[in-house]
Amino acid sequence: MSNEDPTGVIYYNYPSTGIVPHSNDHDGCLWIEIQAQRLISQTVNANGEPNVSSKMEMFRFLAPDSIIEHLGHTWAGYESLYSRASQAGATAIKGINEGAIIGNAGVSLIKAITNTSSIKQKLASMATAAGKTNVTQTRIDTPLSYQDSDRRKYDFEFQLVDEGDTYNNVVFPVKKLEQYSCPGFRNGVTIDLPYVFKIRSFPNHGGKSLIDIGYSALTVVTGTYNGPYRNGFPTHATLSLSFEELQPLYRESFDEIEMITTGESGIAVNLQLNKLDKLTSQKNQALSIKKPPLSDLDKVKNQALAIKKPPLSDLDKVKKQALAIKKQALEIQHKAMTVNNQALNVINKTAAAKSRVLSIPRKAEAIKKQSLVVPNRVLSIMDNKR
């Protein structure tokens, strides 16, 4: 259920068998890691870092199919001295318009006091005049002004299933996080503060993660237990968690945002991702099975674990495709070397032919010289015979 590394950090993985959290995307799974630390004290400054315990506990959950990221900002009409004066003027105009009609009716009523027979008639006339008073239409326009930004909030819904240890697999993470969300009792008026949490997703790509937020408060913990039950505990539960970041939200709250690109290996990666899309769909179908019969629990668990790991045959196909790409690259390299050698042969032959052409004038000159020598030899021979 849990393990402790050499640094003293305790890890809880859900699920704890079959597939394990990893730093590379080899099975198409996304993990949510929740780092819990006890909050020791806070500063009055809202931007101050909380003082937390050095002891850490890590809860790792297989990510849900849907993750909603919501940011809220408040904009409202700007209240200035000008808008207040304008509103006061509009109210005054309203009072003048309505007061004039009621005032005239009041004067008539005072005059009618001496004649008791007409008092009832004047009262009726006054009510009629008030009822016919037109509504004064006014509107004060003000610029829409930025007011505030909500802190980042995340809601997660994790599925917990029995893997052979019903309490530790299903009930323990719910109870543990409920406990950490509450303060500790110290005495009548003093408490120990609740735990705070850092949240991130992994694996990442290019150093970028889908979710990476600082210390947050766990505001809501909801555990929904589902049967069938074994040994007095549920075999399946839905754990819903709501977090709100402690720090106020600014543009600087976000890491540098940039496009993530791939190098020459992008083709091979895309081939693998295409294969894993189908496997991920099958994994999600397995996780959607919430209430299997008790007699089939082991069978469903084994099927789900088998789906989460890609079949060996598909892995072999991906491997063969990668080897085929490598073979094609080697063939292209060999052809390029062959063409290069042919070009060198052509250059050498051209140089040899040029050398032969250049030697022809020299041979002609030698023959010419020889032709000049022959007559002289003939004359010499004839002279000797004489």
C-alpha cells in the first residue's frame, strides 16, 4: 500500500499493483501526485510562503478522464467622485419631477379643508395625479474596472478499487485525506493548522506538466462508497477532492508558456502514440466498471490490469516499424555512398582521357622531328657509299 524512500518520504499509490507511477510515457497513463505537508504557521502577508514541516507524504492517483481548469476574475463598474455626483443629480431630478405634481395636489387639498364636502374628492384627485406621474429615466455609465482574481481551484475525482486489501485500497486514502484536511486540537483555543498540498501531474514532456501548482488548501473531501462489500468494507469508492491555491493569482504564477516541439524522433513517437490511443480507450472502459459482482471481482481486476499494459503483439509491431525505418535510413545512406563512388570514378576517367588528349600534340611533334632526321641519314649513307 505504501513505501518509504531513503529520504523518508512516504508514497501511497492508487492503484498499487499492475501499473506503477513512472517518469516516461510508455503506457499512455497520466498520474496526479499530491504532496502533503503539515502547515506550521502563516504570515499576515498574503504573498508570504507558508512555513511547513519537512516531512512529506505523497499520494499518487491515476488521473481521471476529465480535468477541469477554471480561473475566475471580477470586473465591475468603477465608482468615482464623478459617478457619485451624477447619481446624486439623477436622484434630485427624480425628486423634483415627482414632488411638483404631489405638491400641486397638496395645495388643492389645503384649500379644500374649508369645504368638507370636497375633501374626499381632492384626496382622490391627489392619488390620481401621483399615479399618473411619469417614471424618471436616468442611467450613469461608468468604465468596467478590474477588481480581483480568484485563486486557482482544482476538482479531482479518483476511482479506488479493491486490489486484495479492501480497507487499505479503498477506505484508507479517504480517511487519511479527511484527517489531513482538518486542524489538530491543542487546547481550548489553540489548534494545529491543517496540512497543505502541492499538486503536479506526470509524466511531463519537454519539462512542461499539465498541472503544477504550489501550496494549496484541501477545501472539500468527499468519499462515495459503493458495494458489494467484503469484510465489512466497500470494494469500490469514488474520492472527490477540491483544492484552492494559497497564493494570490498573478501572471507570474504561471511558468513560461511555450510550444513543445519534437525532434527527428517525432515520427517514431507519433507511431507509438497512435497505437496507445486505442489502448487508453480500452483502459478507460475498464475503469468505468464501478460495481462488478463479488464473484467476478478478481476477473475484472485482471482484465483491467491486462488492458492497461499494451499487448505484446502491438509492442512487437511498433518495434518492427522502428527497425524498418532504421533499415530504410541505412539503405539510403548506402545508396548515397554508391553514387558518390560512381561520381569519383567518372572524375578519374575524365582526368585520364584529358591526359591522353594532351599527350597527342607531343607525340605529333616527336614524329615530325623524326621525319626531319631520316633524310639526313639517307644522305649520310649515300655519301659513305661514294
